[in-house]
Amino acid sequence: MPDLFLFNAGELVTCDGSGGGLGVVEDGAMVVEKGRVAWTGTTRELKRKSLGKALKAVDAGGGLVTPGFVDPHTHLAFAGSREDELERKANGETYVSILESGGGIQKTIRETRNASAKKIAEESAARVGELLANGVTTAEVKTGYGQRTKDELKMIEAVELLKKKSKVELVTTFLGLHATPPEFKDPGDYVDYAVREMLPAVGRVMPRPAFSDCFCEEGIFSTEDCSRFLKASRELGFRLKMHADEFGDSGGASLSAELGCASADHLGHSSPDGVRAMAKGQVTAVLLPGTSLYSSIRYADARDIIEAGCSTALGTDLSPNSWIESPQIVMSLACAGLKMTPAQALLGFTVNAAKAIAREDIGSLKVGSLADFVVHSVPSYRFLPYRVGGSYVERVFKRGQEAFSRTG
Ligand SMILES: [Zn+2]
């Protein structure tokens, strides 16, 4: 017996690559078996198939049904907060100047180092709950607020604790090079330590498949530092990711292609050559317009990146710097700020986001995919980026099981 029949979807958007990519089925229906998509079509076809009974029938009520959103870039595991920074930024300070004065990431490193794994998990669980209520069924979570072996291990432990309680599937990334911690004067000395001590220790405990990530930016970590760290990560079996070209063109996009990264993220200042190299190397571009908004920095040239042939994803970059838990808001920013179309924005939070974390079984509702899906209260995907804020998410299903309902 199937787990579930879904019917009466105003639009069932499968994101399976058909019909120009989105695969929109009007008056859509779906059958779920053993937690996976077994069939999709129209409600009329479903009725004609007379499949008999399912354990559960879901009437979408004419609402839009999409794949569960995949958030491919978050820093959601941390302790404390940085609400004071909005005022500092309003008074002319920048992300980098706040960091240099011991604020920014340095403040979060202090607060996270001072918290237990249990405390970090408790604080972060509320953020995971918000992501779920906003339609996210899988989220990547970076470490990076420990920046010394015992505290990075503690962050991994915190994410493992979160995984046990979360209905959102979490994928861990070791962000070994995030900021040079205060006990090191020279970033190069810290990179030596990260490669020699932290990486092997993390590599022993990190659940696989795992990603390794670095912050490649002039004045933070150089392309040489990042190359050395990521090559050492690869030797230990990690897949690679990079924060690249957020504040300036440091050559991060090209390096991501050279090293075969799964994704390069931010890309506000990447050169056309760097973007072409990414397209050729099949590196997914992850764009984070919420961070551009918070830090008053340039939006990525999304249209050029898409035209160059890069698979282009969106993420929240949920962090103490840019506390955003809503893909819907990020899709609005993507359309208004990056000039992406609503279709590109939706593909960015589904199938393309899944590519950024090297997953083929999520992000679409093609037959065989995990039955992670969202029922929205509007009839068409075009509504999603149209409304800034609020939420249209009515019900969220993970592997065919209801994980969230707005009506409780
Ligand atoms: Zn980030």
C-alpha cells in the first residue's frame, strides 16, 4: 500500500528538468511509497488509475506543491547573538572593520567557545525549527566558530545532537578556515595549525560524506592558504566548498574550479573568467543575497553566472551576521536584487541547491526522489518571491511523513 496520495495541487512543481526545468503539472497529484516519489501526474490521472487506498491522502486544496527547500549554506550552529552590529553598520562600520575590532565572527567565536555542545544545540534548535516552518527539509550546517581543535569538535558534536532532534535533515561542513582566532597573530600560522592538527582530528570523527570549507578573501585567507587547506581536506576524503569573492575578486571562483569544489558561494565580485571556469568545472554557484543586504555589499551578477552555464543555487546564509530563516525572503531578494526570474529562484532553492551539497535524491519530485515536499497556500510558484516576508508554507513533508503543519 502506498504511504500517501497527494492530489488537487494548483501546480505541482517537480523541478525534474522537464518543461524548461520546473516541470509544472497543473491540477497535480503524486503517489509516495516507502518515503519516495512513486508517481506524479494530474489529479484526473490519479483518479483514473484507481490505485485503491493509501495510508494517507493529502488534499492540497488547489495550493502549490514544491519540493522541500534545500538550504545549501548556513552557519546556524552558534551561541549568542550580534544585534549590536546593525547600529555599528548604520554608523559606517563594515563587516571587515567590525571583525578587525574583535567583533563579528570573533565575538561569536568567544561565545561559542564558552558554550557547551548541549547549549549550542539548544540555541540552534529554534533556528532549525524556523527553517522547517519556512519549508526547508534539508540544510547544510557549517562549523567555524571554534577555530581550535576542541571547539570545532564540540561544534560537530552540537550538530550531531541537533540531528537527533531535528525533522530537517542536516549536512555538516567543517569550516576550518573562517577567521584567524585571537591566539594567532599570523593567518599563515593558523593555517599551519589547521592543516597539521585540526583537520586530521576532525577527519577522524566527522560523519561522511562531509564537506570542508574556507573563507577565501583578501585580508582573511589567501588563495594559497585555501588551496593548501582544501587539498589536505581532499586527501582525507572531504568534498570541498569555498566562500569566494564576497568582498572583492580574490581569484576564489577560479580556485574552486581548479580544485573541483562542489560549490563556490557568495561570488559578488567574481571575474567573468572565474565564472567561466566554474561552469566548465561544474562547480555550483551558491548566491546569498540576504548577506549582501545585511552587509551592504554588491549582489552577485546572477544573470551572467546563469548565462555562463553555472548551475545556480540560493541559500539563506543563516548566521549571527545575517539572521534569515526564510527562503521566501531570499527568493524575493534574488528576483529584486539579482534579477533572477521566479523560476530560477525556485530552482535555486531546490534542485540546484541539492547539487551544491552533492545530492541527487532531494530537491526534485522526480520518481525515486525522497518525498520531501511543501504544500503552500497560493496556487502558483510565481507568488513565492512576490511577497516579501510572511510565509505561504502550510504543510511540510519529509520522506512522506508530515513534519510541519501551520494549523498544528
Ligand atoms: Zn557563509
